[in-house]
Amino acid sequence: MNSFGQILRLTTFGESHGPAVGGILDGFPAGIFVDIEFIQKELDRRKPGQSKLTTSRSEKDKIEILSGVFNGYSTGTPIAFEIRNENQRSGDYEEMKNLFRPSHADFTYQTKYGIRDYAGGGRTSARTTIAQVAGGAFAKLLLNKVGIKIYSYTSQVGDIKLEKCYSDLDLNKIDDNPVRCPDAAVAEKMAAKIMEIKNAGDTIGGVISSVIKGCPVGLGEPQFDKLHARLAYAMLSINAVKGFEYGCGFKGVSKKGSELNDVFIPTPKGIGTKSNNSGGIQGGISNGEDIYFNVAFKPVPTLLMDQETVDINGNPTTFKARGRHDACVLPRAVPIVDAMAALTIADAYLIAKSNQLGI
């Protein structure tokens, strides 16, 4: 429900226009240096108002750690944290309390619970993903110690697509532009597209690609907790995500087995594969190669134009959204994909360690 993970377990709380958003991270190992500056930097990558491409809502998004850290190091006890909401404008949503916004969760929440927080969508708002980014930042601190790195970037906005393979890109340039695309020329086209859509009061979707490097062999379980299934579960829990594929994905269906098989070869580091169509996962378990996947985001449904809908009594009506919204969520969703991947891999790593003799 509101928790993610097995050994490393994140439980989140808060609403878009409530006092705060936060979480409790349980199962985090003791003795890890908690780099507050690093965690805050991860939150800053997600926060609103960071460029003209994003929502104008202004939030400092400063994290406060309430427990689980002593003298700068994790203690092994639950880590509680919160991020205060400082720039709420609930009044922007007052006229929507009796309407069901198209493609939002208003109708399903109202029907399921009989009550809903209509201010900014409440718990359904992407504002709550800040707790996931905070939890993921802690997970990254753990993964950094064992040499696992995660790189996510915008690879498509609308029909503008980055055609290069991740291996041909400098992934250290992801944050060099507000779109978070490591190819400057393509990023410029993406930014122009987003501004065009924003000026029209519309929205647009796209794809975020992610690469996990340094993952050891043996993460993931062979049946219902396959590593790619856990990654898919994590990604599909993110607001506006509509699709997930890893490795060669859907492109592989047109290939023959002889073209797609990853042949094992000796390497200086041991056994490896000549190709990596499997995306670093075979039989649900990591094989030591790069793990790579794509996450499809739909255009967010909040449009600054008239839309047809019905009220809570089923009467046809129209409305025009107010408030501050992203025309394209991808630039701010990159750190969310990073975070959910980090939580998934860190949890799988701790599960694998717990299964070893002597642990």
C-alpha cells in the first residue's frame, strides 16, 4: 500500500497540500555515512521551479532527518525524515472539489474511499514522490559503497527521440541541461518542444532510460521476485508511468533466437557475455552485465484548457484547470526513476547478502 521493499523498506506519508511529505526507511544498515549534501542534491533535482520548463511552484524541499542517524552515521534503526510543504495554494482546487478531472484519480478515489483530498490531488499527487527520492538517496549511499551506479536520463519527448545507445553517451552530462538529456543537440530540441506544448496549455509525455552499472551477479529471485519484475513494479508505481521494458524489450520480438542469444565469453573479470540483449538479467537474476531499461510516461492529464467532464452527480460540465503544473514531467521524473531503481537494487542486494552463509 504505502510501503515498498522487503529488507530495505520505505513507508511514505503526506499529501500535496498538507503540512509535509516524508517517510520511514527501515532496514538500512548501520555504519553508513549519511551525506546530507548528497541527499539534498537529489531532492533539488526533483524540486519544482528549477527551470522555465517546469511548474512555477516554489518549494525549498529541505529534508529534516528525525531519527536513525547519529554523529553523521546510520544506526541501523528506522530513519525517519520529512520535507515541509511551504508553498501550498489549495484555493486553486476549490472549484474542482465536485468535479472528476479527466484521467485523474478523482473518480476512483471517491468511489473506493467515499472521500478524497481534492487539493492538488492529495495523496495521488506527484508531490509525494519527494519521499521516494529521499529514500532512494539513502539507497544510493549504500550502493555507492559497493560500486553500483545508476544513471537515468530523458531519451524521448513526444516524437523527439535520442537514437544513440547509452554506451555511446557521456552519462556524466545528464544534468548539464534542464531536460536531463546527455546529448546537448537533442536536449535543445526537446526543450523547444516542451515550451511549445506549455505555451499551448497542453502537456506531452516521453521516455526515461536508465542504466545500472556495477551490479554483481546474483541479485533477484528465480520466480515471483525476478529482478526485472521488481524493477517493473517499482517503475509502474511512479505517477504517469504507462510502460516498462528492459534489455532489447519489444524490439526483440522480430529477432530470431540465433540473433538474440547472449553468448558467454571469458573476460579479464571472469565470465561475461559477448552481447547484452538480456539487459543484464537472465532467469530473473542479475548476470553482472549492465542493466538497462526504458520507462514510458504519458502526458500528464492536467491541461490549461477547457475539458469536458461530469460532476459528482454525473451531470455533464466543463472546467479549466488552475494551479501550477508541469507541461512535461520527464525532467523532474529522472531522479524519481533513479530513486526507485536504487531502492529496488539496494533491497535485492541486502536480500542476496542475507541468503549467504555466515550473514
